[in-house]
Amino acid sequence: MSTKIRNIPCLITIFGATGDLSHRKLFPSLFHLFQQDNLNDHIAIIGIGRRAYSNEEFRAQVKKSIQTHVNNTKHIDKFMEHVFYHMHDVSDAKSYEQLLTFSNQLDQQFGLEGNRLFYLAMAPKFFGVISDYLKDFGLTDTSGFKRLVIEKPFGSDLASAEELNNQIRQSFKEEEIYRIDHYLGKDMVQNIEVLRFANAMFEPLWNNKYISNIQVTSSEILGVEDRGGYYETAGALKDMVQNHMLQMVALLAMEPPISLNSEDIRAEKVKVLKSLRRLEPEEVRHNFVRGQYDEGTIDGVPVPKYRDEDRVDPNSDTPTLVAGKLLIDNFRWAGVPFYIRTGKRMKSKTIQVVVEFKEVPLNLYYKTDKKLDSNLLIINIQPNEGVSLHLNAKKNVQGIETEPVQLSFSMSAQDKMNTVDAYENLLYDCLKGDATNFTHWEELKSTWKFVDAIHEEWSQTPADFPNYEAGTNGPLESELLLSRDGFHWWEDVQ
């Protein structure tokens, strides 16, 4: 983190403060910001929930959550003095009258200067309702800034996203809406821009003249756990591709912005997303693969198939894996496939980018029937953060044969101890008013257009599920997706 924000007071109101996200991510992140002096005494946090808790009961729960998720809890009691609970029914107008009175009281007590941040850690069906009531009852009528943070999913398709966006825009301007994508808060995802634009060795090569393909993988060992009800309505396509995967593609493919200003960076990402080739039904069948996990074994433990998970239709056609080939129709990337792959119950937990460079024009070091090993740039986002470059070098024997060598940078144990959670990064940015790592409406509109075409085609054709065993890397079709182009997924490269 960079510049301190101790001079920015704020009232942070968290709707859904008794939920898992708040206790696992939001409160620990806010505490760490406070602990690192990025927040000071001019801060107050209202936790909103429907349960009849007292301040003391709620603070005890928050304190326990922080102690569970943060190693060093120095100053925790001082932080807890800034945490309050307010029992509130988000659908009841009278609750907002009480919330306004309480907010104004805390504003005066802590000297918050009317700055208000509203975080909706709620089910999406409440987003529009809450934003309407916040305006109707004067909670957004403030002398300071007002900002709204919204978790995904933002709509279930383009039409519902537009409807929700139009509703929220009645209460908040676009620049006041922070649509959070926690992938964009990960340090190594943010490092993609630095690798590209701060290193003279990469940017001149970052085009279709030198790169043969780019692969983006986000795989999980876990299944749907207790999210079966939600996952049935979303699946891997809407839960992962529409946001996380396409956001990483945009960062990898964007043109250099004219500055690091958030508007300039997001403008370049929008250009990439608008350049994604829209797929006709036949192209969807050729360029995208869907999968659903069958029963299998992971780390020696038998696991059930998706259709046997809690709150899942026993005949479900919901994909738990999506692999696809994306083409970007612009001058820089014409002809370069971007392959994406994301799924549950796969072989390993990995978030990784592989940039494969084209072969040299003539291989001088082998007989003509042999190939040099590919030059690769590997960006490991999870679990082992770091960057590696795979090159060819002379073998340490007589002759001129080559062997692949690896140049690596990885986070040391000390670096990992100091690495902040993605939510901490994003909350910090939001308090500063930096929207760079949040999703703009134009980005969202483009990703929904792209994903809707795939979903529409898949909804017309029943899937042959389940089609991959839990603990594997997906169905054979995902391998064929690359092999048809003469490539393969790079597995277990670091």
C-alpha cells in the first residue's frame, strides 16, 4: 500500500454484516487497515442485520472473527470502539428512518464530515431496493462523498443488469458505484499491468508478431459446498467467466493507457472487451466447452458428483467447468487465441496465466525433426505467487544441444506475511476514491453481451453430463480445444 488516508474520515455501513463475507473478509480487512494506520479515529462502522443483537454481542462476534483470520490483533479493542450494530429490515421503510438518525449521530460523534460508504454484502435482489431507500430517506443527501460497493453477481444477463443499473443510477452516479471483483484486488493480478508497462523487455513483444497464444486458468479442488442453490442459477459461465476470467483477459490484452488514472485504464479495458469476437451458435459449439463433475477421488477422499450436492437438481445441466477460445479482433491481437479454463473439483487449486511465445524462424540447434522448447512467461496468482520465464540454454555437455531453463521470481515467506487480502486492497481503494480495480458499467455491458450468446446456445442444447471425473482437469473436449490449433494446456508449470 502507498499513501496513507488518515485524513479521510468515513462512515462505513455494511448491509449483511452478520454474513460469512463480512466476518471472513470485510471486518478483518477493515481491522488491518486500522491497524496499519490507513484508518484512524475518524471512522465508524455500522453493521446491518436482521437479528436482535446488542452492540456488545455483535462486537464479540466481530472480534472473534478478526482473531480467527488475523495473526496480529494488536489494537483490536481500540478498533472495536468504532464498530456498531443496527438491527434493520432492508425492505422496511421505517428502518431507514432509524438508520438515518443513527448515521447522523455517529457522524457528529466521530467527526466524519458526511462521508459515507455503503457496502451491500447482500443477495442481489436487494441491491435496487436498498439503493432506492438510501436516497428516499436522505442517507445519500450528505455534505461529503457517498459511494456504493456492490458484490457480484450484477444481474443474471444483459437485460437484468441494465435494469438494475438504471435503478441504482437513480440514487448514485456511475463514478460513485464500485462494482467489486475480488480478483482485481489480488496483488499478482495487479502485477500484470506492472509487468507489461514497466518492463521494456515485454511490451515490444506483447502482440501477435511474437505471441502464439495466452492461457488463463482458474481451477478449484472444492465443489459447490453450501452454495448449490446459487450455483444452479449461475454455473461456471456466469459465476467466473463473465467477471473474473474476462477481466484478466482485458488486463492482458489492453493497450497502454495514457496515464494510470482510473478512467484511462478502464477505457482501454472497455476497448478490449468490445473487440471480443461475438460468437454465432456454430462458433459457440466449436470454441467453448462445458463440463460438470462426476464423483471421484481428491487427495484420497471420495467426493460426490455435482448432481448429488445439496440443493442441486438431480438432472442439472449447470456447467461446473467452462473452457473456451477467445479471439480479439484488433490490430495487436488478430490471430492470437486466448484460452480460458475455469472449473470446480479439478486436479489442483490454481490461478495462472501462461503466455506462450512463437518459435524462432529457424531452429539451428536440433535436427529439423525436433522442436525447441517453447518460451513461456508464467504468472502465478495462486497458490504460489510469482513470475517465471522459461528459456532455452545450452546443455552442460559437449555439443550444441539445448535444454529449458527457468528464471523465477516468487514471493518469499516474508513477502507473503506482508501480502494483504484482495478485499483490503479494494476497500482501501474505495475509501481513496480510486475506481481503477472496480468494474465500470461499460465493461459489464460488454462481458454480458459476450456471455449471453454462449448461454443462449447452451440453453438450446441439452448437455451430456456428468462428463469429467472429480480430481481431473476436465473433459477431453477441453484438450481438443487447443490441440486443433497445435497447442496444449500447460500443466504444472511454475
